[in-house]
Amino acid sequence: MPDFYTLYLVVLIAGLSHCVLWASVLYRYRELAGVRYWLAGSLAKVAGGILLALDGGVGNFATTVGGNAVACLAFYLNTVGLRRFHGDGPRWALHAGLLAASVLAMALTWQPWWGQNPLYVTSQCIPLALAVLYLARRRIRELGALITMSALTVAITAHGIVACAVTVRLSGIAPDVSLISLAAIDLLVFILAGIVWNFGFIVSVVDNLMATVERLAAEDDLTGLPNRRQFMRQLAGECARETGEPFSVMLMDLDRFKGINDGLGHVAGDAALKHVADVVRRSIRPADMFARLGGDEFGILLRGIEGDAATEIAEQANAALRASPFLWRGETIGLTISIGATSAIPGRHHTPEELIECADSALYATKGRTRDGWTFLPFASRPGFGAGQTGGAKTARLPDRASRIPLAG
């Protein structure tokens, strides 16, 4: 069995490796919440390891109490980092109060041989237990959190066994219980658990970064709406469903967008697009998928809606934008949109490209009139469409479908 001096050196080395790890992560991803606290916790763990290694099991008051106090601080910093990483604020008053009470209790009950004081291991278990309770209460089920919870639970259990054994010995129930070997095994288990829960933190960081990449790949960076890739993926999913539930597809363009860009500049054009996105998003149902497909073109996937209900939403979107003028540098600019919509035929297999092409033809019909309106074309197989519906602008003849180039999938 290794002596405690050797084990404290292992604690020191493990803490240094964690410092290098978290310093590297923080240098590369400074925006990640929680990482700076995990780095601070690793630094505190190193400081605690140095103090305890200097003590060497002799039982010096400053190194014993100081080393254990700094170790407790390290675990509280880990808990704070865990809360910050998952979007919650630190509970500084609670953590500072518990740490201060623990240090005071350790100081008042200090003995030359530290192993006879169960308060040391109990004080270290408190922040670990707070971290486990936090993850359990939040019901965070991602892999990194589960690894962290498991490792923390093992560490608490090992420390708990030692605390119970020390209590039994000090109470006189079993005065011959040997604590040296038990405490050494506990420290070995605790070192391993510390490595594992830091690994859990890393897994959480990787999952967070992957989720960010996936979100950026599916999100339009200007408006925050889903992008074309995500829209087509959702539309393909609706087409593949075999429930026969109705759904509709709507395409819309911002009228005279080129004139805004040319006359007011691209910054004004971007602001206009964001304005349209905000207004239309508020005018549709939360369950509907609203996406920016590119340029000034937007798409809406209306689940559980067809026919007249789709045209009502189109009219609502038109009316909402008319009622919300765009303000640009003190000037009021009226924006309008052209909309084309179609509905899937219940029970029939559609492809996303077919529905997009039909809605695009309806959109072109609207733009071929005076814009600021909508056209609904019921989906039909070639060679032609059935009668269409229009609204919001003067009705004109629907253009030949073949004259339009379908949007790419």
C-alpha cells in the first residue's frame, strides 16, 4: 500500500494534468460557461495537494487544515462550474457559508493525526453531494452528466465509508479498526473518481460543441430561423410519414428587396429581412416551421393544415406585415410579401421537390400580379394544376408551370 506522501503527489500530478486540460479548453473556447471554474478548481486541487504533500502525514495544523480547506474549495468550484455550464447561476452565499463552516469545524477539532477527524472527508463530500443533487434535480441525462454523477457518487461513497469507520473508532465501539489502509484505499478511489468526473466534464463540453455545430448548420445566422437544409429535412420527414395527416407548404418573398439593397444599402436590407422574420414568426403558430431559404425567400411548413386554413395563415402573414412598418433611421418603409402555397394530398406519397415546385409556381403567380398577396395552388399530378385561389392582390392568369425552374432540394 503506497504511503500518503506518495498519494498526495499523485493528487498533485492529476491536478496539474487537469490544469493543462482546462487551460487548453479555455484558451480555445472562452465562451463556454463553467470551464474557467473547472480550471480554478484544478488549480485549487494542485494547491491542496502541495500543502498535504508538505505535511507528509506528520499532522501540522497549517498544512493539514489548510490543505483540506483548499481541497474543499476545489470541489465547490467544480460545483459552481457545473451549474454555470448548464445555464444556472452560482450560489455564492450558500457555497461560501458551507465552506467557512467546514474550515471552522476542521480547525476547532484538529488533532495531530488528521485521519482521526471525520470532518475532513465529510466537508469534501458536501460540495460533491450538491453537484449530484443539482444534476439529479435538473434531470440532465446527457452522457457527460451521467458519467459525472456516477464518479461523484463513487467518491462520496468511498469518503462516507471512511467517515463511518473513523466515527466508529472514535466512539469506542471498535477502537481497533485500522484506518491507515482504509484511508489509503479511499484516497486512491477518490483520485480515480476525480479523473473520471473531469472526463465527464469533457464529454459534456464535446456534446455542447457538437450541438452548437449542429445548430449553426441548421440555423440562418442573420435571422436565427432554421435554414434551407433544416427546412428540407423537416419537409422530407412530413412526406415520409404514413399517418395521412394533412400539411401545407408556403413560400414567400420580400417584395422589391433589390430596391431596398440598392437604395438604402445592404445593412438596411439585412435589417428588413430580420424585421420580416420577426413579424411573420409572431403571426403563425409555434408548431409551424418557419425558415429562411436564402436571400429574401422564406418557407413555412404548416403541419395539420390544408386548403382554406393555409390561405388564412397566408392572409394573416400579409396583414401582419402591412400593420408593422419597417423603421430605418427615422424613415418608415412599408414592406410587403408575396406568398405561394400548396397542400399535400392526404394518403398520397409526395416528394419535397414536388411540393416546393408547386408552391414556387404559386409564388410566381402572386409576383406576376401586383405582389403583396398570396396564391394557393392545390397539388395535382402533371400535366396541369387545378383551379387556384388568390388573395391580397388583383387576380391574374396563373403562369405556365413549365416556365418556372424548380428550387433545388
